[in-house]
Amino acid sequence: MKIILIISLLLLIDTHYGNSQTSEKPNISLKSHETLEILKIEISPDKTVVWLSIENRIEGGNFCADRNIYILDPDGNKLRIIKSIGIPSCPDSYKFKSIGEKLQFTLEFPPLKRETKWIDIIEDCTSNCFWFYGVTLDNDLNRRLDEVFLLASKGKATDNIALFKTLLDSIDNQNIGIEGLLYVNIINAAIEDTDKVNAMAWYKRMVSSNAPRLSYYMKYLNDKGIK
């Protein structure tokens, strides 16, 4: 009986860990704070944990996490924060001791559906609020994105258009949070290639797309004089 009990417990442990999903340094479409990074996201049957890091860039800097932080899933459901670890809740704040100091902390939320491919993380507050849009949880897509961005950092503008187009075509009209960023990269590459006609054609295609957070990408490009 003891042997059977031990085996049963091991099976339960394996099942629990087998149901967890981890995304290391997931790709992000847009974010509010330049030095705020997502290190890891782990989704288990009982919770979603987000590991973050922020680097201080100013003298006397401080940072806190509002109690009104939530995850927004692709279906529009809000998963409100359960607790934060390693960072004070506003109005209390962590006081950085020096420029360049990094603070690591975690935010815990209710569990996401296992098949969730991307999320937004939003701090709902009155000032200096942080947000991440289009956080990719699909590890295969993250791998492909990493490869494309690495190749694009070394390639020519014309080649980069083809790289991003191939990836965009594979996820187009699938309601993937990173979609708008791929459009932006194609448009920027076309402009770098001094091909304004192609850039305008892709801008029009983006505007007519169903990319999540489309208005934010349009504003980003409009602020750069691209309309």
C-alpha cells in the first residue's frame, strides 16, 4: 500500500508540473517604461506569476505597484492582481539608492487558460502607470520572433521587409497581440529602403487590419510623421 501511495503522489506531482507553462523573456509589442522588463511568466493551474525587473535612470528615483493591476486576455477578460512580492504597493514606494540600480519583483494573478497565446498587463492608476501590450506567451512564436529580430538587426532593409512579411502572413487575422508591431517594422524597413510607395501600401493594410491595439500603432507612426 505504501508503494502504491508513493507512486500515486509522484503521478500527482508530475501532473501538476506538467500543466505549468513558462515563457522566458517573452516578446512585447508595446510598453510604457523603457527599463521595465518582463523576465518570465509562469502559468500554472492555480495562478499566473509575472517576474519583472526595472532599472533606475534618475537621481532619487522610486517605484511602486498599484493595487489596481490586471491582466487582459484576448477575450477581454480582466484578471486582477492577487499580490505583489518584492515591491511596495502605492502610495508606498521603493527608493532607489543609485542610478543603474535594478529592482526585481513579482506580480501574482489568477490562472490564465492554458491555450492563451498573448496578454496585456495594465496598471490602472492616475500617473506614471505602466503597461505592456501584446505580451507573447506562445513559446514557438517567441522563438520565431527572436530569430526574425536577430536577423533583422544584421540585415538590409529590403531583406527585413521579407522577413517580417513572412512572419506576419503566418499569424495575420489570428488576433495575435504582436501583429501590429510586425506591421510597424515592415513600414519602418520600407522607409529605410526609401520606398515610400511600399511604406504607404503597408500602412493602409495595417489600418484596415484587425490588429489588437491598432490605434496605438497608428499614433506611434503618426507621431513620426507617417500617415
